[in-house]
Amino acid sequence: MDRLLEPQNDLIKDDAMTFDGNTRLDIGAKYEKDFRRTVLIVDDEPVNLRILGNILKEEYDIVFAQGGAEALTIIKEQKDFLSLVLLDLYMHDGNGYFVLDGMRDDDSLKNIPVIVITAAKTEEVESLRRGAVDFLGKPYDSPEVIKARVKRAIELSIDRNIIVETGVDSLTGLMTKEFFFQYAREYDKFHPDQQVDAVVLNFCKFHLVNELYGRTMGDNLIRVIAMTAREVARSCGGVACRYNADCFYMYIEHQEDYSLLKDMLVQRISDILSPLDARIRIGVYPDLLPLGKS
């Protein structure tokens, strides 16, 4: 679907086109809601598996293993979905160091965070050296402490592996295109049956605005379009990014009728574009297959 919008009305004043400089990713609550994380608990004592599973099951999907070899097999099979491993050090079938070493030596596994479970304080340094990020002592701490440690380890892993690597667009505060595509891939993994639409907004001949009105005017205009794209995307249950200088992407839940989305865009952008004799081109790719699949 391809539509040209030809907005009218007067030019919005420059002082209305402000950006608060807040570069925090605008996905907080949605990210938490979209992705229920999976935790692997590894221990050869069934009672320990049951205790930790009961503590964490309300907030996470739980997978169990009763030995190192079994754990490493599960980690390799479910590496795209595992958010954390709780790993006992001493087991009959391959100890915890066997698992840590196997994960450390595999590039596809080494970024999955591991919290070691041990009663031996002397093992903490060696565990850290081999890749553990934290510890749970035996006997176990209170359930709230365990949940807090697990949550924090997962949050730090997400920050390190996704957000810090890609960041936000410094001009608009939207996702960068790298984070946007990573987010979309993650969303597809956790929602394989969800119909998702991709929407492209392209500001035609944007370079003329910079040439005729100056860079400041051009930047202000891009910010307003970005804020509009973000608001529209969120109203449709999705997210937006700045793909390049004058192009924006949205990844949203499938819409049967795009008239509402078009009307929202027209209403919010028309005051800006009309005096410039400029247009926004919208491309809609409905019911898109998950990104990365053919």
C-alpha cells in the first residue's frame, strides 16, 4: 500500500519544535510486557530445583536440568530464548565449571548470564574468572533477594547485549535502526503467531529544506516527524525508529484499516509541511512475515 499525503495549513513556529534531549529508549513498559524471560535452573537435587522453581515461576518460564552435560545441551538448543542460567557448581553429571567453560568457549553462548549456586565462598573468584556474573549462597537467601538478583542480572545482560551496542538516535530520541531490527527479531521470536505490519515514512526531498531554510529548521522538522511516528506507533501497539536522515520505520500490530493511522499523521504533520510544498510518502507492508525469514 502506498499513499501520498498532501497536507495543508500554516507553518508551525520553530519554538514549538523542541526536543527535551532525553535519550532514554522509549520502550520501557512494552519491552517488559512483550518478552517473558526463560531461566534454566541446574542442580542435581530435586528439592533445590523445586525451591528455586517455585520462587521464580510467577515471573519467568522455567527450564530444569540435573547435571552439567544435560544443562549444556539445553543451553545450546535454547540459546536464543534463555535469559539466565542458575548453576550449581557440584553435581554428579558434569560439574558447574564444565558448563561455564563450555559457554565461555562458544561465541553463541558466552553472553548468556550465569549465576552460580554454591555454599563454598572459596569458589567465587574462580567462578567469576570462568564467566559467572553473580552468586547465590546455600542455604538460599530470601525469595525476594533471589528474585532481585535474577532480575538485575537479566537487566544488565539486556543492557550490554542490545541497548548499549546500538543506543538511540541522538537527534530524535527514537531507536536507531540497529536496535529497531534487533527488537523486531526478538519480538518475532516471542510472538511467532502475531500478525505484524511494517510501515515506512519517507520525507520526500528533505534535502531541499536544509538548503532553503537551513539545518536548524531541518532538524526541528525531523524531530516533529519523529515524535509523530513514535506516538502513532505506540497507539498501534508498536515501536518506531529513524532509519536514515529522512526515513522512519514503524513495526506495529496488524491493522485492518490504515485510514486512522493516515489521519493521525496528516493531522499532526500537515501544519509543518504545507508551506514547504513537501510530502510524506507512506509505505505499508501488511501482515509481514517475521524479519529475517523468507
